[in-house]
Amino acid sequence: MLKITLAKDTNVSQHQIILASHNSNITLLYLPKADEAAVKTAQKDKAPQYQRTEADKSLTVLFVDDTKEAHVVAENVRQAANGLVKFLNSQKTKEAVVSSALADSTLLLAFAEGAAMGSYQFLKYKTLEKKPNPFTTLTIANKSLTTADITRLTTIVAANFLARDLVNEPLSYLTAVQLSKEIQKAGKSAGFSVTVFDKKKITALKMGGLLAVNKGSIDPPTFTVLEYKPAKAKNKQPLVLVGKGVVYDTGGLSLKPTANSMDMMKCDMGGAATVVGAMAAIAKLKLPYYIVGLIPATDNRPGQEAYVPGDVVQMMNGINVEVLNTDAEGRMILGDALAYASKYKPSLVLDFATLTGAAKAAIGSYGTIFMGTADAATKQKLVASGNNVFERLVEFPFWDEYKKLVKSEVADIKNVGGSEAGMITAGKFLEHFTDYPWLHFDIAGTAYLMSEDSYRGKYGTGVGVRMLVDFVTQLSATDKNK
């Protein structure tokens, strides 16, 4: 990961970066004298940046439009940082220093975040052309920021990278059992406890959905419980995070087509990765909030004993589900996890899942769809946190009329709701397993990208990690639930 340091001055041997607006008074404190006239011209012309590149030293002035909404300004800075990091790597620049002529010093943190996240590489399986980024160190020159600010930033970025790494791992390594082991490693490193239920325990708990999806697999399922309970937690009733952990999805007997469908299905545990990354960051930051994570995990294959369309599966809470499509497996394993969450009498449950192509079709990769039964104030806080880190949320309707679409003539409910509003009927299916305030986040469009999207990169994005850390930070500051 890109090393980020803090300094009081701008001494640097290779590259200097300055954040400014077109109205900034860039004094000698920030700007080499030789560049003053050219920078003033660039300001006057409303240029996006000024850049001078020499063999051993260069200067970039990034002009920020700080008249927009704060979260939009911060996002523009992150994206500009990502572009500049690509340039620095192309120039084989090893280090740079960034300072600011803007009034808001936190935009330096946004710049560092974009630079760090844009530097992500997954090189584990590269042997022939393993090319680590040359650019390795970014120094922030500022007197008002603190080392705590830098620690918080690097902790969150590292947690995002953990989630990305998990998503990018292939099934040849990351089976359900191995995922539970990776979670144990993360817990030991970050400071949260981990309990892994094996197939025998899962059977004893009567988690019929998880067991049904696992029937076609050669590997056993796991159900992993993550718990972070600080001594001075602000809440007695935990926030529960549930993550879909389908480590690979063929669709089962309702087999997916290969091109642009099955070939990316190692990402179907993106919800689990979100929960693991968020728990790691929250625990390392020692946020005073009690949180439980639940991750049901298996792959979904058309093996000899695979569950079939027409089967009826009894879930953990006793509800009978008619299976009409074995590719609607995520909701089957989430149903058991949501039922299990009731034992904690949670104040709020949030589930994250790459659940439906309908969600991606609806709004693309530009945001995450959410819906559920939590109160309006909670939803507003989550939307605000999503904006803060530019992982935007869009609430979809959750009208009772949609519930009839998952009624079954054979059993209590069926696992698909027809051709309309697939992302909502999936949510309505999940609602049957909740008896507490709950929200469902369908990250199918945002967890895994087939083309590069600025600092989010290509493939696993770790979406949700930064949003959850921001959300829990706000809860830690305001929650009075004693």
C-alpha cells in the first residue's frame, strides 16, 4: 500500500503537488518563484491543472472547483489524485509531497485517499511480469492535520484492500473453509473475535438454506460469526452486519451462461468481503460500538446431489421455501443468517450481497440500491455516509404489494418473484427472516467492475467498507442506546 506520511514543510526531491482553486492566492509559501507567472495564467484560463516536468523534479498544481457540494468536491479531488498517481508511476517517480492553498485542509486527506486507493495492485499470482508500482510514498505537508488523521486514513484504506483481495481471490484458493480462515487471520490482526461453525453445527442449527445450496459442492459450508465488543461500547444491542459469502456461483442446476456471467462469479462473496473489511477497520480504530458480523459461506455447483428447481427447503426459522431457480441462492443462505441474527436482539441489521442482476440493470455501477424496514433517520444517516465517501445509496420502494410476488402455491414462499422488480422481490423474500429493524444493500453493480473506474480500479472494489466505517463513526459519536 502507498505509504502516507505527515510533514510541516514541502521539502521533496522529486515531485511537488499543490491543491488550489482558480481563486487561490498561491503565495511563495506554496509555489516556486519560477512558476508563478505560468500558474497565474493557468488560473486565469480556468485550466484543470498546471504541470512542469523535468528530469529529476516536477510540479503539479491541481485546480479544485470548491464551489460544489462538499462531498462532490472531495470526490473530484480523489479522482484527480488517482490520475496523478498514474502519471507519477509512468514517470517512475518514487515519492511526492502534497500541500494545499485551499481553506479546507481535509481535502488533503481526500487526495491521499484517492492516491492510496488508486495504487491498489493484486499481484499474488503474477510470476512472469510482476511490476509493483514505482510510486511508493506520499507526504502531506500541513500543520493542522495530525498523525491520528493519517492513521485513520491508512487503516480504512487497508481494510478496503483486504476486502478487494478477498473478492479477487479465485475459488481454487478461497473456498468457504479458506474464507473462514482468512476471517480468523483478520480478527487476530484487527482485534475482533471469530467463531466458525462447521457443517455439523450448521446442520444442528437447521440452516436449511445454506445446506441446500451446499449440496452440490465438494467442499463443506461454513458459517462465521465475527464479534467486536469494546468494554465501553455505546450500545448494548449490537449492530449486526450480514454478508453473502457465495465463494463461487455457477447458478447450480439453473446454470449460468459463461460469457460475462459465470466467469466473474468468484466475486459473489463481495458482501462477505464488505463485512470483513468493515469489521477490521472498526476494530483497529477502536470505535466504541458493539458489532456482530455473520457470514454464511459456500459455493453453488450442479453436483450430483445438488438441490433442484421444485425442491422445498425448510429454513432455520421454519419457513418452507419453494425453489424455482437454484441461481437465486444468495437469498437462501442470507435467510438463515438473518434468522440467526434474531438471537442478538439487534438494534439494527444491515445485509450486503451481490444479489441481483436487476439491481445492476437499474442503476449500473454508479451506486448501491438499498431497501428495508429501518426508520427514516437511520436511512438518512446511511445515505449521508454514502455521500461522504462517494459510495452513493439509492433507496428503492418496499411496498407490501411486492410481497405477494414471492408467495408460493406449494410452500410458504418461493425463491424468485418473476420478471418484474427483481431486486425488490429479493428484498421481500429476505424480509420474511427478519423481526428487527433491517436494511438490505444489493451491491451487484458496485462490488466488482469489469472496467477500471478511477481509484476504485478494476475487479474487486471493496464497496461498503468506507461507508460502514463512516456510519459507525457517526453512531459512536451520537448513539445514546445504553
